[in-house]
Amino acid sequence: MLIYDQLKRDHEKLKSMMNRLEATTGRAVKTRMELLQELKTLLLAHTKAEEAVFYRTILSDDSTCDQALESLDEHKSAEAALAEIEDTDPKSDAWLQRFKFFKRSLEHHFEEEEKDLFKKARKIVSRDEAEELGDIFQELRIEVIEDLGT
Ligand SMILES: [Fe+2]
Ligand SMILES: [Fe+2]
């Protein structure tokens, strides 16, 4: 599978997990916490593998380098926002507010990757290479999930 399809499939999975989480209430704390941990693992696996495979490639080209750097910053922001959510009382309204902000930012990030960066990457990466990157991404993603012990 091409790297773009792999990444997009992962985005869809993460988006549906975020929708499920957004629908939880402060009374279902256990579910909320469990889903958040699951989301954290899958998000970290996604971003780590994406950085090592996709971003590594687009950082090396002048046409995508600046935008790639900006987008990488958003990975850091997402991690920080997630840490903040973890430090917030899961029964509180603040928790849901922070989560909603995090979700919106991340959805926006996915959209930019899909609509903009993938399009630009297609111009600098051959189809064979994109297929190969897709395989490497998949292997790496699984490795990170295993390392995180989930
Ligand atoms: Fe990303
Ligand atoms: Fe992504």
C-alpha cells in the first residue's frame, strides 16, 4: 500500500477514536482513561513512524522542507496538549474542553497533511518509492506499538 494510503488509514482510525472519546462523559471516567491511553499509543506510533518515514523524505526536498518543519512542530504541540489532558481531572468540564481543542487541532493537522503535503510529496517521490515507504511505515508503526507495551 502506498505511504499516503497507510497514513490516511491511520488518520481515519485516530479520528474515529477521538469521536468516541469526545462522546464520553465525566461519569464514565474509566472508559475515558482507557480510551485516552489507547489513543495516545496509536497517535505516538503514527507520528513516530510518520516522522521516520514520510517526514524524513519530504525534509530533504526544498519544495517541502519549510512546511514539513512547521508540521513537525504540530506533532510536538499535540504531544504537549495530550500531556496536559492527562494532568486534568477526567471528571471535569476542563478535561472535555481541552480534549476538544486537541481534537480540532489534530484534525486540522491531518487535513493539511492529506490535502497539501501528500500532494507535494507525490511530485518528489516515485510510485515505487511510495509503495516501499508504505511498507516501512507499517513495520515501524507496529514496532513502536510493541515498544510502548500495548
Ligand atoms: Fe502528522
Ligand atoms: Fe499523519
